[in-house]
Amino acid sequence: MRTVTEHRAAVLGLVEPLPVVRVPIADAAGLVLAQDVRAPEALPRWNNSAMDGYAVQAHDVAAATLAEPVRLTVLADLPAGSAAEPVVTPGTAARIMTGAPLPPGADAVVPVEQTDGATDVVAVHAPAAPGAHVRRAGEDVAAGELVLAAGTLLGPRQVAAAASVGCGEVAVHRRPVVAVLSTGSELVAPGARLARGQIPDSNSFLLAAAARAAGCDVVRVGAVPDEADALRAALDAQDGAVDLVITSGGVSMGAYDVVKEVLAADAGMAFVRVAMQPGKPQGYGRLRGGTPIVALPGNPVSASVSFEVFVRPAVRRLRGLAADVVEEEAVALEGWTSPPGREQYMPVTYVGTAAPGDGGASLPAVRPAVRGGSGSHLVAGLARAEALAVVAADVERVEPGDRVRLMRAER
């Protein structure tokens, strides 16, 4: 058997970051930046007001008090967006709104709350030090400064940063298109009447939703019966049309393991056993047209775990992100057994915090999400899982208070 690390590396070897395209900034959220974004100009571009108030010369209002206000002639109104440049001289002020350029001659802004708000001669009730309530040109970024580095996932704040320096469009990696299908003649559409031996198809919905949440566009083929011709036709229809195919089921040693039957003889395909629980049987390679395929086991927990451990890193690489598996440390509130020689992935749920048995600082506390633990068929209980506790292959039992590594799904 190969290790989880070895199999993850083999799956990652199938994929590279997708080609670079330019998209309008309005469509960039959720994509990964392929080229640095730099500020073509300083931001802010000019000194501007941080408050609604009056632009003044600070020395004019140095002695202003509520009892003895300083009165200044208002020579202009400056709303945000105004291009006017009235010169503020001793004894004058310009009424100014937040974001408007500071007029020549002014070196401070008095908030409107510290005045009587007049529009002809304003009474100023408080002093303002030089620079008060003034946003300086370039204090956000200087001209030419890096704003966003290539490889950045563009969320709302990153999109706003790009827009703020004038990017109407950005260079990004194209969003992956992933096809998902499940295999099994026993599978029927959810909601259909079930005959004896039939079950609803959940895996294609599970994997489609996981791929979509991971940042992909998804083609959900659905359930394909255990018939070689039907499976080959379904795979051929996606070969070359998508960036990655994900299947579930049919990869073990059974008489009706159709994925293995159809693909095992294809060049570049491999079916292996991985030292993990659940998810030992795995397949991967390329379809005849070159499209990467990852063939996961059919039991729902196995499929879900395998997606997190192997497929999500591959999707991250396609998107232009680092293929890292995100882990954190936690404390087990309950004990459980783990199969010797296999790395276990236990679905767990969070239950506050706790101190580990070795006396360290408190950490997130977890317990198995279902009574059946990591049983590969427990799909309904899987809904309660919030993370996967990773138990090393040389550990046969997790005791209450033990530290455990956690994998959390993230985009």
C-alpha cells in the first residue's frame, strides 16, 4: 500500500494551474490572481478630507473655543468629486465634504460638529492642529507599490483593492470545470420510488456540491449503471470538455467494479490501495483524450474524505492556489480506536475548548460526529461533521485528552 502523502503527490501530478484569462473586475470574485496588481498612482491621489466640515488654515483657529469662536468667511463649497481649487487664505474657509480634495492653502479640517454649520461666515468652536482630519496623498499605497500578489484569492476586500487602484479587469486563472458521476446500478434519483436493493444516489450530489464549494463550475452527470458501455460513453462525453473528472464507486475488487473494469487497461490509469481509513481503494490517471480523472471509492464517507484529502488539493492547484492541506490542532474529548498501519480520518464535530492531557494551553475540543465513528457508509451522520481528525498510522487508539490534527474544508 502507498501512503496518503504518496497518493496525494500522484494525484497532484495530473494537474497544473489553468490558463490565464482577463476578466472584468465585476466578475473576478472567487478567482485567483495570475499577475501582480500594482498601483499606477498614489492612493489617495491627493490630500483629501476625512470629515464633513471646513478646510482651514490651522493657525486661524488655534484659539477657537465655544465661548469665543473664530469666524471665517466661507469662500466655496467642495462636495466629494469636486475639481474646484479655491485658495484658502487667512480668515477664510471652504466648506468641504468627506473625500473632497483639500483646497490649496488649507492644512486642516474642522469637523462640522465643531462649528455652527453656516455657509457664509462660519463660527468655529474648537482648534484644529495642522493635518487634523486630512488624508494624505499616498498614505494607502505609493505609486508602483504592490497591492495584490499573483496567487491571491480574490474575495470582496481584494476585489475592492483592485478596483480602488483603477483595475477595470484583472488577469486570473480560469475557473475549473469539473464533471462528477457516481456508479452503481442500485442508484436512483433522490425522491424516486425505491425497489428492493435500490438506494438514492447521494455521492454525485455530495461531490458536485464539494467541487462547487471549492471554486469549480460543475457538470453533475449523476448516476451511471454498472455497465461498461454506459460508463465508457459517459466518460467519453466529458473527455476534453472538462478540466477534471471525479467518479465514485467501482474501484475495489468486486465483480461489478465497473470503473476499474473499464479503465484499468488504459495507459496512464492506476488503481491502488492507500494506507488510510476510510478510502483505501483509489484510482487516478487520464482518460484517452488526456483529461485527468480521480476515481474515488463509493461509500459516502470514503468519497467525502477522499475528496478532502486528494481532490481538493488538485482543485486548488488548477485554480492557481497552493495545494496545501490546511490543518489545526485540537483535543479529543472522547476516545476511539484507529486501524493499525492506516492513517485514519475521523469525522468530528466541535464542542468548545479544552486543555490537552499533557497540560498545554486550551485548544478546540472535538468528538466523533457519529456513534459509528469513521464507518464508510454513515452518510446521514456525515452531515454533522465539521472537520476530519487525522490519526497517524502508528496510533491504534486516541484517548480522551489527546491532541489530534484536524483538517477543515476551506476555499
